[in-house]
Amino acid sequence: MEYQRLDADCALPPTALCAITFGMQQAATPAPPQQGLRIHVNLPMLVGTGLAELWHTDSRVEAGRDGAVHFAHGGHYLAGRLEIDERAAGGLEAAAAAAYSAISRFTVRSGHRHLLRMYNYFSGINAGDGDAERYKLFCSGRAAGLQGLTDASRPAASAIGRQDHSPALQVYWLAGSEAGRPIENPRQVSAFHYPRQYGPSPPSFSRAMQVSGGLLISGTASVLGHASRHAGDLPAQLDEILRNLASLRQASGGTALAQSGRGTLLKVYLRDASAAGFVTTYLRAHLPARVQFLVLAADICRRELLVEIDAAHVG
């Protein structure tokens, strides 16, 4: 995985599974045939404008489609994407169930039967109250759709709120022909063991997934145990997130995040776009200069959380 500048009409490298772009303007030029996926998410880029996220594999890539699933595969890895209109599906919970049922059916049939890392984006993530809150509805739908998987391990994942009011549920993912090793954070209760107060279906993801040559870390926020910490305090939430990221890196057998370097990629999801300058200054002061990061305007799964970070340590 890497961040690099990529023109919309530029052909992807032959070993690129996908190119992911962010921002409010989607590239209109499709990828040439038989190349990797192009994925666009409508999250304004606050830091890193013009950069794309590229996923590379160990062999030449071929692309295809299976129903609603678009995919590209090569060697040991596969990237997939799926988009469902909530209105046509009958709401977010039904859309999530349909999306994950389709992903599960496809994954079981494919040669890449192990889900490693999932990314989920939808609007209004905090809308609704109690069990009707949209993030909780998404979690219930996702849990229902995953029941068809034969691999019982939970992938690493992020679920992020777009601010565009679109009815589209977007899911994209990385799968492998070999299973990864799920990693949990000793500082946190595993999400799939959350108490009932967080919804009828606990979130179905692992805190991180160790794969050959890398560690893929789920969306990580200011959560200790299962409770949010430092409501309304952005600097304290960032401190807590870095402690959680370092703990996950150590749990995987690696060094702390502060020891990371060129192969560390962060995506920072920030609720208040006006705080991007502060976040940039904070990260540059607390992380090695070679760590790359994007800052994106987005909503977080809990109302009191101001920021979330996902990470990949590769190489």
C-alpha cells in the first residue's frame, strides 16, 4: 500500500489491485480494461489533496464482475467494491445485510476466501436515537450478512460517515487466499464483545489484521475498555488514539507506532474540518517525518468522538 499522485486518466500499474481517491469530485475517466479497480469516496480531503491510495499485489492483476461485486485479483490478494442504494434496499440495515450477503457469497466462491480489511462509508452515521441510530442499524445488517462466511475470523474494518447526504452505502475490501491473524488491543474490549448499550448487534470486526508483510489496523478512536474517553477534547483524543495504535502494533509483535517510518500510512477522519491545521501540526510533532497521512472530513461512529485514525504498516 502506498500514497502517490495519480492522474484520473492514467493507467494503473499492472500489479495495482486498486486506486482509491477521496474528495468531492469523482474522476470521470474509468480505468482501462483488465486493470485494477478505481474507487472514489466523497470525503473532502483536508490534507493530502491529489494523493491516491494504491494497493499492490504480487502478480499481474485482472479485473472482473460478479453481480454487484466489482473485483480485481492477482496472486495472493483480491480487492472488491460494492455500492448499494439504501432507498432501493429498504433502508440502511437492509442495504448492509444485502451488501454483506453478496460479499459473503462471492468470497466463499472465490479463490480468495479470507476477508482481511473492510472499509464502509455511508451518510448520516449518527442520525437516529437508541437502537435506531444509523451506525447501530449498519452493524445489525452487517452481522446478518456475514453469517454466510465459512471463515469465522472477523476482518479489520472502518465504518465512517460521509457528509454528502447520499443514499449510497459503499463497501470496499481486501481479501486473501491465505488467512490473516486477527489482533486485539489489550487496552480495549473487543468490539464483538461490546455490551448491549452499543446496539443489538455488536460491531463485527477485529482491531487489526496481521498479513504477510504488514499490519492492517481498523479505525481507531479514543476508546478505553469499551467507553469513549475525552469527550470534546481533540488533543486528548489524539493522545488516546496514538496509545491505542502503539498498543496494537506491540500486540502484533512490532514496535510502537512512534518507531514506525516509511511504510506507515494513516488516514485521519476528522469531524470538524476547521481543526485540520491543528491535527497536522500535532501528528508532525508526535510521529516520525516519514509517516504519511491523509486528513479527511468525516463523521465518526459515536457522537462524542471527534477523530478516528486507521493505519497500515507495510514492508
